[in-house]
Amino acid sequence: MTAHDNASRQVPVVDCALYEYGRRRPGRLSPEAAMEAARTTPGAFVWIGLHAPTADQLQVVARAFALHPLAVEDALNAHQRPKLERYDDTLFLVLRTAVYLEHEQLTPTTDLVGTGEIMAFVGRDFIVVVRHDPSEPLTGVRSRLEADPERLAHGPAAVLHAIADSVVDQYLDVVTALEADAEVIENDAFSPDAGHDIGRIYQLKRELVELRRVIAPLAQPLRDLAERRVPGVDKELAAYFRDVADHRAQAADRVTTLTELVDNALSMALAQTSVQQNHDMRRISAAAALIAIPVAVAGVYGMNFEHMPELRWLFGYPAMLIATVTLVTVVYRVFRRKRWL
């Protein structure tokens, strides 16, 4: 066995299949054998899926499909913005994936959205998909397409549409889940009995900002595909890409609306926190005023002077106590009437 054959067997291939006029040829092929069969078989193309390959592993596939080095480098780095680029006759599409992270309770440190990446190299007779976690496996996408040979007969562009459609549908699922979290935050913000944990609101806002960074840049690539500005997309598939673009726009609009709702909840929480602090300061000031009265009286009569009013009066001490209690009571009632206490 040669070193090249050994490297091929170590490639993290999730699946590699040859499709002829939309139907899968039985058996499993190596990337090299699949590409050779696609080039010599009319109406055939290869679909290969890779999961988190290393540089050496991806190079095996890159050589088999003549992928551009710059696109291969982007596929390895896995921290790219959504984009659509063309290298000679090959399209390179980057999709950012989003998954909702289940949690028991929203806290200031709870991660709500996990993001991954899917890179697709699309040629006339092949599509190579590289997936990085966290993202949903594409086995369901492959199964649905294989059950629809008529759609799959459109070639690699049909696979690209199915992947983009699945990713965008996940955006909508994530937004729906975040809307439930936002509803809890909103109810707490407008509830007089609930505590206002501003840290939870900031955390939800950060997650929404991250999700917007995932969704927003995908608008232009989908527009290019829907308007057939790139090769390989026929008129029928362009209509499907327009539908995906519409769903992406819906997700983006819902994220914008959700962000505004969270901003309003944050403003309300800050306002109520400020009101509560003012109320607390009034209570503290009122308590200080009540304490100041006996302190002032005791301070005056605690001075060591011989000539002071009522100093030698028999009822001076009880009179001073009665006057002090009376003043404190009057001030207390005034504060109660003003609702400072």
C-alpha cells in the first residue's frame, strides 16, 4: 500500500457517493475513484462530506478535485464570514451555522447559541462539503435529496441549495427558541415583584448580536445564487434559492425585532433599578433624619456648661425625653405620608 493510498483511507469522510441522473450508484468510493468516475460518466457528479479534517487530510481531497489553495486554507481556518467566491470553475460558499444550546435557567454566563461552519466547494461534476462543529450533521439532507431524484438530477447546485436551506431553517429554529428566553426576560423586566438581573439581559443581547453576525452576511451570497450570477444554477433552482433568501430575511428581521425588545427590557430594568435606588436613598435619608433628632438633643444636653435652660429643673430630664419622642413621631408621620418610609 502506498503512502498516498494510506492518506486517502485516513480522510475523515462522512460519506462519498456518485450520483447518476439523480440516483446514487451503489457502493462507497474513494475521493479519487469517485472523481474519476464522475468525469467519465455522463450526467454524474460526486458528493463528498468531510467532518473537521486536518490540513493533511483535506489536501488529499484538494488534490483529487483540484481545489484552489486559498479556498482550502479558508476551509481549514474555520473562522470565516459567510461568503461566496469563485475560483476558476469552482464556487466556494461559506455558511455559518447556528444551534440553540439547551439550558435549565438563563444566567449572566449562559451560552445560548453555538456557531459552526460549513464550507462547500462546488464544481461542474462535484461538491465537497467540509463541516466544523457545532453544526447539525448533513445526513438528513442527503437522505431527503436521495429520496427526490428529480431534484438531485440538477447536480451539485441542488445539493448546495438543500444545505443552505437546512442551515437557514436552523436559524429560524434558534430565533424561535430565543424568543422564548426573551419573553421570560421581558416579563421579569415589567414585573414589579421580580428581581431585575441586568446581567441576564446583557447576555441575551450578546447572543443576539452573535446570531446577527451569522445571519446578516449571508444575504449577498444567497442573492447572487437566486439571481443566477454564478454558473451552475438553472432557472428552477434559482427560484428555490430565492425562497431560501426570503427565509434568511425573515430570520434577520426577527432577530432585529428581538434585539429591540431586549433593548426595551434593558431600558425598563435600568429605569426600575434607578427608581428603586432613589426609593432606597429616601428611606436611608428618612432614617438618618429620625436618628438625627435624638442625637441633636443629646448632644446639646451632654455639654458640660453650668448655665443651661432647665438644667436643675426637677422635670427637665423627662421633659427632654418627651420632646424628643414627640419630634421623632412627628417627623416619622411626615415621612410616612410622603411615602419615604
